[in-house]
Amino acid sequence: MVLGGSTSQSVAKLEITPQPPSALKPIKATFNPNSYSITKSVTWNTARSLSSQEDAQTEELLNAPGLRFGGGGCRILTFSELFFDVTEPIDGTKIDDVRKKTNEIVALTRIERSTKKPPVCVVSWGNAPSGSDFPFKGVVTSLTQTFTLFKRDGTPVRANLSVTFTEYLKPLDDQRQTDPELTTHIVKRGDTLSSIAAQLYKDPRRWRIIAEANNLDDPRHLEIGKTLSIPEPR
């Protein structure tokens, strides 16, 4: 176990970086957490498609019904204890109130004027092989602050934070990871979803497939130059 205190060698620090268009600055931990947890749910639904009497009789002979994949859930990154202490100077700077540090984490839970939502963050910690826990891209979905040491006037100088990040994936980026050959279409002047569906699916009525795949709130107005993902017709 390597702690974020004094050591003869340089210790990689946990860092939380709000992503553009957020104007918040990166947050580097003074003390690394002692532990963290990653959880992920994967949905499998019971497949009871008894289309015939023969299917029903076959399933009666099974110890368990078949399963149908129902999609993956977001990964959840939890730090049960992020330690903050300003009883000693931090990088040579004396801080009189630990909330001046913990409020940097609190800001990650607040709505920003530019986006009307809290920022998406990248959590990084040292070097990790591809497909590992870090860097982790997500949003803060839970924050608990516990203040444990105070000055005589009640000013807190030590705190433990419990922070949970929920994975944030853009649908198109996620599709490209699972299907690198995903077909795309660059919107040109005069394009509509119906005309694109007619061109690529030979059926203008299938425009909803494209709208859903690209999370389009207003499918009637397409941004010229925007790249649309074109999934396989279903």
C-alpha cells in the first residue's frame, strides 16, 4: 500500500480534470486514497419466448430458462475516503479552512452556466494498461463530506470525502468502440433524416433509426457538417 504522504520517491497523485467547456481547473489530491472500488452491472433478461407448444415442453425440461442480453450498465467509481488536511502547509501555502480545498470537489456537483449541467470529468491516477480503471470519464453522482477536526472557532481543518463517479459515454463514441466499422454520413446542405434513410436504407420511413442512434432531440434540423452514425437496419 502506497500512501500520499512523505516518501523518498515521487508518488503519482490522483487527479480529477473537468472537461471542456467547463472552466474549472484540474484537482490534484494532496493525499491519495487508500482504496477505491469499481462496479459495473450487466443486464441479462430471462428469454421466455414460447412461440409453440414444442418450445414450452422443451423449456419445462430445463433447470433454468435461457438468457437474453439486455445491455450493459454504467461503471461506478467510488472513493470511500478522500482525505483533506490543512493543519500543515500544502506545497508551502498555509490554508486556514479545509473547505477551501473540499469546495473544489463540491463544484463538480453544481450546474454550470455554459452547459446547464455539472461538468464531465476525467479521473486519472498513474499509468494503467489499456482497458483498465483509469482514466475514468464520468460525472459526480454522490458526495458526502465528513469534517473531523476543528479550530476553537469552529473552522474545519480536516475532512474525509466519499465521492462516487458514474461513467459517462457518448453514444456515438461507445458505438465506435464496439463496432469500429460503424457506417457514418456527413450532413450536407438539404439533407433530412428521411432523405438519408432513403439513400442508405432505401426506405425514408426508417429515419427514426438514425435519430435514435445519434440522440437527436430535433431530427428536423440537422447541423451541416455533422457526422451521423448509421447503424445496421433492424
